[in-house]
Amino acid sequence: MFFVLEGIDGSGKTTQTDRLEGMLKSKSGRDELVRTREPGGWEGAAAARKFVLDGGLASLWGEFFFFMLDRCEHVERVIRPALSAGKIVLSDRYTPSTLAYQIFSNPAIDSETAEYASRLGDMIGLPVPDAVFFLDVSPDIASRRLAKRGIKDRFDGRGLEYYKSVSAGYKRTMASWSGKWVEIDASRDEDLVFRDIEAEILSMLAVRSE
Ligand code: TYD
């Protein structure tokens, strides 16, 4: 099964992915779980990740195609082989990130182009996650969390207005993931957030093994 965690920077995705990884490894066995992330979740991609996150691309479409390219390689080398072997894949970010950050948050992209971009993943056969857990947190809370942890790259330092537009971008992205999108109130305590996601995942795994 394929689970994805999504949210704006500072939504707590990485903390939750760490905890879910621990829980899934103890329930299903270490070798049954593949924990991964985008961008850069495949061997050899670390330098490309750093280059892009440090602001190395000037063109919006360059950025869009970079994230799509990164995803195609990630799917081919990591995600698809794991799913074919019957493993559980847990990814920190996937296609909704590109749609929220590069497409739907950008007022310069018209709705027809945005619609086309949002269909591209299906058109090229990218696997559809069984669930996308969207950690919903207000940009104010998220930016306070980010300020505490310090800015690591150019994407982290883009400021409150930017995150408001990405957050709105996620709400628009949601429409293309009907039945897969699970909204989680991530402004709450970390344990409560974890328990909600854990409960959803365990019930989906139980249905699969029936
Ligand atoms: P992430 O690894 O979640 O950040 P961190 O290292 O702080 O945990 O993601 C890095 C940045 O990349 C984040 O600001 C979102 C951005 N991003 C996009 O803009 N589009 C994409 O398609 C993806 C996957 C990430």
C-alpha cells in the first residue's frame, strides 16, 4: 500500500513520518516498509535536491519539470519496485506538493493549464496513493514553528504570504484526489495528530488483509 504525507513546511510532516515509520516497522516488520521522500528520494538525487532547494532554477516551469522528473525516477527506482513486492511505501511528499507549490499557488497559471498539470501524473502512469494525509495547519502556526527551527534552504525562507498561497494551493489540489485525501488537523498536539493517522492506516491495512 502507498501512503503519502503532505502539508506546508512546518506542518509536522517529517515528525509524523518518523513516528509512522516506527509504528509500521514494528507492526509489519522492518523489510515490509519503505520510507521515502521527495524531492531526492532516490540514489544519486541528493545533489539535485540541494541545487533546487537552494534556488538553483530560475524558471517556474523548470522547477515544475524538475519535481516531475525527480518523481518519475523516484517511482521507477523506489516506489514501483516496493509496491510490486507487496511492501508498504510511506512517502514524505508526492504529486500534491508539486500541484500546491508550483501550480495552484501561482496566480499567473490559468485554470486550464493548472487542470492539465494536475492530470499529468495520471497520464504518465504514476501510481496513485491509497491515502494522502494532508496535515492541515495555518500558515501562521507553521511559520512560527519554522522560525523556531531556523531556515535551512531558500524554500523555507519564503515567508508568510508565500505559505498562505501554498496553503490555498493545497485546498485547490484536493479536488483531484477524491476518496484518497484525508485531512488531519495538524495544529493539535503531535500525539493526537499521530493517533489519527495511525488509526486510518491501521484500518486500511486491516481491510487489505481481510
Ligand atoms: P521538504 O523535504 O519537505 O522540506 P524539509 O527539508 O524542510 O523537511 O521539502 C523541501 C521543499 O521542497 C519544500 O519547501 C517544498 C518543496 N517542494 C516543492 O516546491 N514541490 C515539490 O513537488 C516538492 C516535492 C517539494
